[in-house]
Amino acid sequence: MLKSKTSSINTYDRLIMLIIPLQIFGTLGGFLRPVRVFSYCSILFVVLYFFNNRKNVIHYNYEILFFVFWGIFAVLSLFWVIDYGDAFLYLYQLIVSFFLYFTLIWLAEKANKPQDSIIKGWILLFALTLPIALLELTFDWHLPMSVQEGGETIGGIIHRRFASVTFRNLNTYNLVLCYTLPFLLLTITRATKKNQLFIYTLFVVLLYYIVIVNSSRAAILTVGVGLIFFLFYYLKRGKGRLIILSLGLIAVYFVIKHFETIFLVILFRFQSHGLEDPTRALLLNNAWDALKNSYLLGVGVGNMEAVMASYRMDIIVLHNLFMEIALQYGVYVFVGFLFFVWRIIMRGLKSPENRWFILLFMSILLFSSIIDARYLTKDHMWLFLSSLSIVVDKRYA
């Protein structure tokens, strides 16, 4: 089902531009946060649409079968979990996440310009978080849901400004920014007017500024590698003088104005741990040991922290998307997830103009997988994967 390039946006385009920015509420509302309420209200429509449209079922046959298999395996894992409270909680969130993934696809199937609408949705999300983030960075004031307070120091000596907006902690907001970056960069390649180019370029610079001030090494690496792929593609097209000049001038301004705030924090963290973190490395070793002890079947849905607690470490939360999947659900679901991602990549490679974007997607997914924790409970991760599967698919062009 190819979309008409001349058709105007319809109701479903507008709904796409609503569901993605609804992430601005972050953790507000818990199970009833707005983006999930939207998905709850759409479940019946999603099921009926795929049931009545066999061609779409064929196009997404693997995704449907894989999510069904994943869900059944998660239910079966209840027989060997040790913490039933977290198990049922995570099982519920997993099923909700599957429906959230397909909710965006359902909207895209019925929208006239799904790719443009998705890109605009992520830009709008960033634009909505930007005022809050800049206020946090300027005044060191934070919303009540933030788990960190103003006046935080690193090493007891370096004052650290940060922005977490409504996402409770700076790592989660960094992750949202990394997921937003590909869509912002894509708007630059599609900009047809100078004022558009300037605004999108400014947005990109501000995104990088927030990530750097938040001083997450993994997030800085993610956006840094992403920028390299983008600039290589953009300059190869014979463009880029204006954008490079703009980026350079604004970057120099931020360096001069905030040198101590930004770079002393980053330097301290690199001097302390380099690119590695001994605590996280030990966590991964323990996780691998627990996975082997489970005969590679996983410790069960929602039980990774209960199992990690048995190793008697102060920190029990993994910061690794792929290990979270493998540890909880075992090798079969893990391999299935890799193939799920591979299908997105292969669909994108069918269009030569998407190759730079696929490289960008791969780098961001890989490096951003060590920024935050509890990835499978994050709405933005599933919307990111769903958005990318649509943006790179020529059937939605």
C-alpha cells in the first residue's frame, strides 16, 4: 500500500503527530500516562485492522509471530521466576509495549504521509522538551519527579548541571534525545528553505549541547558517531557549507560560555573510568553467569534485578538493552530480537538513498543500548523502533 505523494495529511497523520509527542509527559501518570492511554484506546482498532487486511499481516508476519512467541515464552517463564510481583508487572508492560509498536504501524497504514508525520512528531517532542531542559540547565531547577536534585556534584568538587525534563533521570532523557537525533538530521537533508535549514540546524546544536552538559559518555559517543555518518553523507552531496558554519559558530559560543560546566565534568568522568565502567563490567559478568546457570533460557520475565541482587552488589540494574533481553528471556528471544532489527535494516537497504540513514540507525541503536536501564519498559524505545521501521520502508514513501 503506497501512499500518494500529493495527498494532504489526514486524521491518522495528525494522530501520529500526537502519539509521539505524548511522550513529553514522561513518567507522569504511571500506567495511565497519556501515550499508553492512547495505545489502550487503539487496541481493538489495531487488532481488527490486521485481522481484516491479510496483505499487512503478510508484510509483518515475522513481527507478529515473534511478538506472540515472545509473549508466550514470557508467560511460560512464570514457572521458574523467583519474584512474582515484578514478573506480572513486567509481563503486563511487555504486552502493552507490543501493542504500542503496532499502534504506530496501524496509524501509518491509514495515514497519507506517515513518514513525514513521524518525523514531525519526533521534532515536536524535542521542541516541547527544549524549554524545560534549558530552564533546568540555566537555573539548576528540576521538576518534582526528578530523582536527582539541583546542586549535584561529581567527586564532591565539580558542580554538575543537568536536564531530565519529565523522564525522572538524565540518562532516560539522554536516551530520548539519541532516539530523536536521526529524525532531526533527516529534516536537514529534506529542508528546502533557508529558514527551515537554520531552525533544524539550531535544534541539532541544542540537542548536542544538552547531551554534552548531561555528561553521559555513552550518549556523547552515540550522538558523536551519528554526526560523523550524517556529515559524511551530507558533504558528499555537495552541500553543507552553511550548516557547517552555523554549527561551528554556535558550538564555539557554547564552548567559551560553558567550558568549565561542560568539559570538567566530562574530563573527570573519563579520568575516573575512561570509556569503561568497572561496576557495569562486573554487572555484565554476573548477568552472563546467571544466564549460563539458566541453561540459556533466561531467568524469567521481570526477574533480572531479583537475580542480580543475589550477587550482593550495591547496583543491580543493568545498563544494557541486549543483555536485559538475553538475561530475562534467554537465547531464543534474543536471537529473534536481532533478526527483528535485521529486518528493519534490510527493508531500509532496498532504497539506496536510505543507506546512510540505516548506518545512522545501527550506530544509534548499538551505542544507545548502554545509556539507560529497563529498556523494555520504555515507551520511547518501542516508538523509536516502530518509527524507524516505517521511515525506511519504501511502501510508506
